[in-house]
Amino acid sequence: MAQCEQVLSPVDGGVARLSALDAALPARDGVAVFNRVYLAVTRAVDRRIDAGLFPDARAVITLDVRFAEYYLAAVDAAADGRRPPACWRPLFQLRRHPGVRPVQFALAGINAHIGHDLALAVVDTCRTLGCEPADLEDEFEAVGEILLSLEERIRDELVPGPESLRIADPLTHLLGAWSLDRARDAAWTAARALWALGRLPDVAAEFTERLDTAVGFAGRMLLTPLPD
């Protein structure tokens, strides 16, 4: 449980922003597919906060807000004609590709957000609250359990059924190579490494850049177009 001074950050602004994107984007748009997933995650976290189910609600709120800022910054960059981070670039570049399936868009977005953004958000939260990653481990794990339950639902809802085996065979092979559980574990390791590198800003910046690139490469693979 987090044992540190905490700052309460409202989640409502992030939910409103995600809801506005959900209303504005075409349903088949790849960013819209991920956004719907992320909105469901954020609402699920919010409900659990209201029910008092987290070990430290204020720490979870701060982490949730810092986490969302990275995705929303990528959305703003793309809307303004700027290049999003490498981890997000494949999703924004291929968001309208007819050969990419909705489940691919959803998991590519989760890959970017968990694989890259979550580690940075943990570090940001520690700096905001004046604590260390170890103090946030309970909150990190609690949020991770919500993500794991939603991943199973995403696969059930978005993977084609038995009538589409010609598509589903390569799709199942592609998606089987990626695991949210492994990505979450890697994010925690990356957060701890970044925190340890706090006194070496040049090394921390290089580590962050390489993490961004590696996650972007995985996202590109997840978005491999498949035959109709």
C-alpha cells in the first residue's frame, strides 16, 4: 500500500475527454476501437474507486490521470499534424487500413499504453506523491487485474467467430504472440529501472527512447494487415 503524501487528481476530466472522442470518431476507426476499450477500463477503475475497493484511492486516481495524459497527448499530436511517440505511431498510421481487424487495433493501443506509457506514468505518480515505485505496487496490481479481465472480454468480443476461420487462423497466431500479462510485468520492471536511473538523466532518456521504439515495433507487428 502506498505510504506517502498524496495529491487527489480528478478522473472526471479524462472520462469526459474519452467520451467526447468516442462520440466524435467513426466506429471503425482504429483509434476509436482502442478508445472504447480504454473508456471501459477508466469507468471500471472509477467504479471501484467509488466503492472503496482500492488500497489507496488517491494513489490510484493520480496514477490513472497521469496514465491517461500520455494517450491523450498522442491523440492531440496526431490531430495537430505532429508525430505521436513511436509506440503510438503504428495505430495512428494504420487506423483506417481495411485489412486490419478491430481486435488488432484494440491490442495495439493497449500495447502502446501498457508497454510504454504505464512505466512513465508510475514514475510521474511517484514524483507527484513523493514516494517510490514499491509504495505503489498494490495499486499497480489492483489496476492490472481490471486490465486482465478486460483483455479476455476484448478477445471474446472482437476476434472473428468460427465462420471466419480463414481470417481467424492467422489472426489467432498473430495475437497469440502478445500477452497483456507479460506487458504489464515488463512495464513494472521498466518503471523501477527508470526510477533507479533518476540521477542519470541522459541514460534515463536513452532508455525511454529505446522503450518507445521497441513497443512501437511490437505495435507494428500487431497491426499486420490480414487477407479478407
